[in-house]
Amino acid sequence: MSTLEAALLWAAIGLYSLSFLLYLGGLVFRRGRWSGWGFALAVAGFALHTGAILARWAATGHLPVMATYENSLAGTWFVMLIYFGLRRVFPPSRPFGVAVVPLVLLVLGNGVQAGAELQPLEPPYRSNWLYVHVLFAWFAFGSFVLAFAAGLMYLLKERGRKGVLSRLPELKILDELSFRLILFGFFSHSVMIGSGAIWAHGLWGRYWGWDPVETWSLISWLTYGLNLHLRVTLGWRGRRAAWLAIGSLFGVVFTFFGIGYISGLHTSIF
């Protein structure tokens, strides 16, 4: 990690931390102004976060797509981007910041502790399919994280409809948002798998090889497909759907950030 990247990243982490405290304080003490300040700091942190990505890109000569740290750096950027876009088009989602920002901090922390050595992009991965594959992976991850936040808020709201938690969006809104985010993430995940298969065929002469990342990506895809099936076909809503959205994220987290400890063809990237 270059000095510039480190300075920008740690400044972003600091602002995200303050943002979370203000979001939390605004919710607990019913201070709408504090939540507004939390959003402003989140935007400032996002700007520095963007600067850290650009600094790393300049230092390595490629987008951050290799290993745990770079996937954490870029993946959390997309989580924040999707959150900002969602709150723009759907104002009731604004309180999501109190759940999204700490999740971003946790993922960034995991990435930093995993190591942030500067590495050139390895020759086999210098393909345009890499960027299609990884872009849709990030969109899927961001959508699933926000669906997790919606599910978590649903359970909290259900248990405390009065008092502090009354400021959270209504249960029906949270349930619908979780469904739509999972739907968006599922189709993004589908494109990720499809583009990855095409890319793999060009590299290794086969579309699928049951590599650990491929296997866990398929498991995650099936898990979220089950989410949609249970909702659409069997009418799952409310608490059961919220728990399903929360539990399903763990498969995706393992795919993106835990699989690097297992040998396989994807290890040098993921």
C-alpha cells in the first residue's frame, strides 16, 4: 500500500466511523440533524475511499481486483454507491446508513488485516472479461449486503415498534426493499457466473471446473434463488424472509473473502 493510499484509506475509515456514530446517535436520541451530519460524513468518506482506489490503481496499473484486500476495498465502495443511489430514489431507505456503514467498516478491516501488498495484474487475468465478471460480482455483493441490512432492520423494528426503533422504515417497506435488492443481486450474480464461465473457457478451455470459488459462487446463487422461490411461490414474507436474507449473506461473504485461504485457480484474485 502506498503512503497516499494509506492516508486516504485511513481518513475514509475515520470519517465512516464518525458517520456511524452520528447515524446511531440520531436514531437513539431522535436527532434528525445528527443523521444528516452522518450522511455528510459518509459522503466525504466515500470521496476519500474513491481517492484510495484511484491511488492504488495508479500504483499497480490495474483496478483493485486481486486478493482479499482489493476486493474489500472495491466491494465496500460499491456497497456505499448502491446505498447512496437507493436513498436517492427511495427516501425511506435513508436510515439504512446505521446498518450499512458498520458493515463497510468490518469488511474494510478484514481486508486491511489480510495484507495490502502492491502487485501487478498477472498475465492470465489481463482480459476484458475480468472486468465484466468482477463488476457484476461487486454489484451482487452490494445488493446482498443492503438486503441483509433490510432484514436486520425488519427484525429490530418488529421487536420495537415504539421508542427508538420507531424511526426505522415500516415493516412492509423493509420487506419489499429486501426482496427487490435480492432480485437485483440475483441477476447480477447470474451475469457474474456466466461471464466467469466464458472467461474460464478462454483461459483453461472449459466453462466450469468445480474450483472452490466456482462451487461457492454456485451455492450462493442457489441460496438466493431459493430466497426468491420461497417468496414468489410459497409467499414467504416478514420474519422468515428477513432471517433468510440475513443467513444467505454468509455464503457470499465466504465466497468473496474466505475462499482465498483455500487453494484453487481463483486464489490469486479472490
